[in-house]
Amino acid sequence: MVSIEPSVSGALKGADFGRRLAAVGDAVMIRHTLFSLPFALAAVLLETGGHPPALKLLWIVVAATGARNAANALNRIIDKRIDAKNPRTAGRHLPTGKLSVKELWLFAGAMLALLVFGAAMLNPLCVILLPVAGILVFGYSYTKRFTWLCHFWLGITCSAATMGAFLGISGAFHVRYFPFVAGVAFWVAGFDILYALQDIEFDRSEKLHSVPARFGAKGGRIIAACSHLLAAAGLASVLAFWPKTGLGTIIALAICAFLIVAEHIVALGGTEKHIKIAAYGINEIIPLLFLLGVALDIYLI
């Protein structure tokens, strides 16, 4: 009988663990943390004038990363049966058995622990608001079952990272936070509506709710465009409330506006490829550009 050396066996187990972890990261689209984290970092720079306390910055990143990835993992678990029925999503990790529900639950639990720990290291207000974060994170996947406003729930959930960053720094609500946070929420809602254009017929047949399923493709595009107009106004509000913003932020906002217009034009192509580029590819760039504009104003201009 041939025995496997413990070191070889350990290496094989380590390689398998790495593959499973990579599969989990792919399942929850971990790189899409870019959708919310740069806006949270911009909030930190704005509120601290570019001099954030290192530990607070660390715990804000930890909490925001945990919340975002927990939300996506839970979404995959809750929507497993729906994903299996939808031809567009039937190839995802849970419907195909590439990952187990248990594995995603373990990952979600770990990410929720990061959220709780990060909030606890910041201040009492962040801890007090954890149940609100839990309702947003757990609730999103169920909203499509009863309301076409699900996209706006998602927007609020994602924008909670930005509000959380503000609160993590100041420990209190201020009026100046809300227009910017609302801008982030409407930005997410707008591109999520565009993304839902792919599933109009499926959503209607399964009695799922979305803006496109309720108002049609044309109505969905109009509501998405209106959401993005509100988003532009909300993001531009930083110019009124934080005096260190200026030319860098204005240039970044102008480029972001151009990209959002391009996003809607690309989405007119209607194919899955066009929608993914519009809703995902372009929108991964926008928060980074905004953060860059704010950073340039604070540190260089």
C-alpha cells in the first residue's frame, strides 16, 4: 500500500481550500466591492480633510468589506432556486453544485463577523445601527418577491457603506451626509434597473418584481435615467458641503457623467454582453474616478 506523506497531503488540502475559496470569491463577485468601497473612502477623506485616523480607516474598510460580501453571499443562498430556473443564472455556483450552501453560509457568517467587529471598533452609534444594517443586508434578496422598488432597496443597502464611513469618523448624523449618500443610492438603483432589463420575461413569468418587469424596457430605461440624474445631483452636493473640494472633483464628476451617459447608450444594445458592460464594467470605474477627484483636491490642488 502506497502512503501519502503528510506534507503532500497537507499541500493537496491547501490547494483544494484555495480553489474553494477562489470559487466563493467568484460566486459573490468579490471584486465588485469596488462599487461601494471607493465612495466610503471618499467620505472618510471629506470628513477628515484628508487626514483620517489610521485605525478608524482600517475598521471602516473591514466593516464595509464584510457587509458587502455578506450581502452577496446571502443573495446567492436566498436566490438559489430562482437562479436555477433562470437560463441566464443557471450556471452559477450553487445551482450547478460547484459550491454548497454550507460553504456560502460559512463565508457569509465570516463576513458578518467582520461587519460586527469593525463596527464595534468604531463607536457606539455604529454598533447601535447594526440591526438596521442586518435588515438591509438580509432584506434585499426578498424585496423582488413583493415590490418593484427592490432596486432602490439595493441602492440604500450599498450606500449604507458610505453613511457608515461618515458615522465611523464623526459618531453622529449630520445633514451634509444625506445628499451624497442619496446620490450613491440612486446611482446603484439606476444601474441595477438597467441590469434587470435582461430578465423582464423571466421575472414576469415567475411573478418577481422589478422596474423593467412592471414598466417595460422603455419605462425601465427612463426610470434608470432619472435615478442617475438624481445621483449626479447627490454626488455633486459635496461641492457645497465640503470646502476642500474643487477642480479635481468637478473634473471627476464631469467624466463620471459622461460615463453614465455612455452606460445608457451601451445598454441600448440589449444583449447580455451590452448590459454587463453598462451595468458592471463602466460602473466599476465611476467610484474610483470620484475618489481620485476628491483626493486630488485634498492633497494636490
